[in-house]
Amino acid sequence: DTEVTQTPKHLVMGMTNKKSLKCEQHMGHRAMYWYKQKAKKPPELMFVYSYEKLSINESVPSRFSPECPNSSLLNLHLHALQPEDSALYLCASSKGTSRYNEQFFGPGTRLTVL
Amino acid sequence: GQQLNQSPQSMFIQEGEDVSMNCTSSSIFNTWLWYKQDPGEGPVLLIALYKAGELTSNGRLTAQFGITRKDSFLNISASIPSDVGIYFCGQNSGGSNYKLTFGKGTLLTVNP
């Protein structure tokens, strides 16, 4: 199984809503990532978890709150988002954070903030 | 931060043609990665390069790590319609300051 799954596939939320994005992998990977991708732009790294601990936060606003409940799951909790936060949110995982470790990406969650 | 200059921004070609795209940087790197992203999907790694001068093939795809360590190219031979997508070069620094950075992408359209 070399798959990273993400749910939901699409999400529409208002600026006062609270929602969560979910990511799951069963490859035994110990590093997991969240990326944000705006239309016609490359993915941009948001967070890195290594062995279930947050190791990198790329100065992401606190309205985005990541959580890694176990080695297979990664959540992104969303609260009080702005319309400019509308984007494709990609999850990825890798065996570790060595430059030799391939990152496997999920299909993403398309988020629209109204 | 790392700046990867990827060109061309887009390409329109006929099926069967060969394609070439490249990435350059002002910094020296130890890794060059090439990804493809299909609509509605996440990026998929095509080729990873770890040594200056390295030339690696994956089917009809060939990529090279420039000897200056500041550039890389990706060639696609005999293009087919399913080659359509966005191709990104990428850098993976690895280690405790891990960061995967992408170039701006090359949008490839193949006319059958």
C-alpha cells in the first residue's frame, strides 16, 4: 500500500466555522507534512511532523492547527479562516526526513472559504 | 530562501514530439527532484538526482543533475497525451532543517 488518503475531497466553509482535514497513511512512514497549493502555483510547505512531533512550522497563522494523533494520522484543524485561505491542501508522508526519502502525496482537499 | 527558476512556464506540443524543461538556481544543491502533478491529484515523484553530473532515466523520461550543482533538466521523448500535466522541479534539503521547495512549474499540453 503506497497510498496517502485525504478526506474530505472538497470542503466549503464559512469564516466562522470550525472544520478539520484528515490524512492517513499505512506505509509505516514516520514523517508527515501539510502543504498549501494555490491555483497555478507550486505547493508550499506548512508543517512537518517527525515521529509524531511537530518539527517545522513555516510561520503558518494560528487559525491552522495541525495534530498528529498517531504515526498513521495527520489532521489539520481550521478555525476562523479567511477567503484567501481557499486552496488545495496536500498531505504527504515519507519514511523519514532525509533528502533520500521520497515524499508520497495524497490527492488533496480542495478548500473554499466563503 | 531557496529560489528555483523553472522554464518554460508552459509548452504546447504535438503528440510524438520531444520536450525539454529545466530548472536553475543561484545556490548549490545536493538533490534535484522532478515531480508531475495531474489535475485533481497530488504531485508524483518522477526522478530523483543526488550527484552532480548524474543522468537518470525512467521510461521516456531522462533527467540530469548539472555539474555546477545549480541546474537540472528533464527531457520527455515521444510525448503522448497522458504526459499532460504540470511538471515541477524540487529541492529537498533533508535533515533537521528539512524543507521541500518546488519550482514554479511547467504546464505541458500535448495535442493528439
